[in-house]
Amino acid sequence: MSVLNALLMVLAGIAAGTINTIVGSGSLITFPTLLLLGIPPVPANISNNIGMLGGGITGSWGYRSELREGGPLLRRLVPMSLAGSAIGALLLLRLPASAFKGIVPVLIGLGLVLVIFGPSLQSWAAARHEHAGGVPAWQAPALLGGVLFAGMYGGYFGAAQGVILMGLLSTLAQGSLQHLNGYKNVLAFIANAVAAIVFVLVARDQIHWLAVLFVGLGSFLGGFVGAGVGRRLPPQVLRAVIVVIGVVGIVKVVWFP
């Protein structure tokens, strides 16, 4: 591998780690970069998934103060992300690459709708059900099921998983946008980690370890950058960033596969 190729991977990793920590969709930078450098699609997807773990660690650490209040919620959601990501990783190894192509833009679009209208829907639902205790009975199961499905998507591909998770959390979970972003970072990291374990166990021959090293180094640095930037963004700005990146993700998947 040339020095230039290694540098491109590190820079792509920094950008992806930064974006992932703020909102998600960083793999829309690193995955095409690996393809551009000649790595076939499935090995590129697998290697990118493992490399992005570095950014998940530093991004979650950067939001540690927001995570202190999220213990009870995360204890319910983490098993869903664990199970979903394992299923998604196995699907990647069994299904053709085109299997989810049609649904991915729909999922990203749904996530964007939930990010935009989630707080209003949440307030409306809480007011409507205030006489029954404030939280609708369907809300918790819907959130658990949504996180399970997001974990499957994350284990299968992962790009824009953060947008989908933020849409679910904004609509179905309690807390400020910054707290929810911290929860999103943990859940996305867990999905990546479980998928990475599956790949190492059953698809080690498809891992491009130099790509993992250089993307991982970049994403590790980018996680620190993203946490520093993301935690300072006002809710309206953070929501706008999520929407812009989500739209870019849809365009990339639909028109530039």
C-alpha cells in the first residue's frame, strides 16, 4: 500500500469519525474511499466496519457526561442493538449486496422525518396520554423494536445508522437532543462492535487489515473532534446538520451507488 493511499484512508477516517459522532453517516465517506482505492465491496464494507470502532470509542467517551443519566434506558436498548447487529452481520455474509438497496433510502428518509417531527410527535403523544400516566404503553416496545431493526441495519451496512437511531430516539425517548446523541453513539458503537466480532470469527479472509488500521486511526481522532464540536451545537443546528447529512446519504445511495 502506498503512502498516499494510507493518508487518504486516515483523512477519510478522521472525517467519518467526526461526522459519526455528531450525527452518523460517516461510512458514506470511508466506504467509497476504500472502493476508490481498489478494495472490493464486501471486504471494503467489512474492513470499514471494523475500522470505525475507534471513532465509536472516542465519540462515546466525549459524551460521557450526557451518558450518566442514561443508564436505565441504555440497559434496555443495548441488548436490542446487540441482537440486531449480529443478525445484520450474518445477513451481509449470506445475502446479495443488492438485497437492501431499495429499502436503505426509505429508512434514511424515515429517520429524517422522525428527527424533524419527533419532538412534536413526542409532545403530542405525552399530552394525549397524560391521563394514563404520561407515557403511552406502545412507546417502549416501539423503541425496543426500532433499535433492534436499526442494529440489523447497522450490522449489515451501517451508513446513516446514526440518522435512523436519532429519529427513533427523538420520537420515542426522553431527553435533550445532546443526551440522545450520546445514547446514539453508544448504540451505534455496540452495533459496529458486534458485527466486527462476527466478521473476525467467520469472514477473516475478507478483512483488509491495513485498511482497518488506517481508517481506525483516523476515526479514533475524528471521534474526539466530533464530540468537541457536536456537544457545542444548539439543538436547532444539530437537527439541521442531521437533516443535511441524511439527504446527502439518500442521494449517495440512490444516484451514486
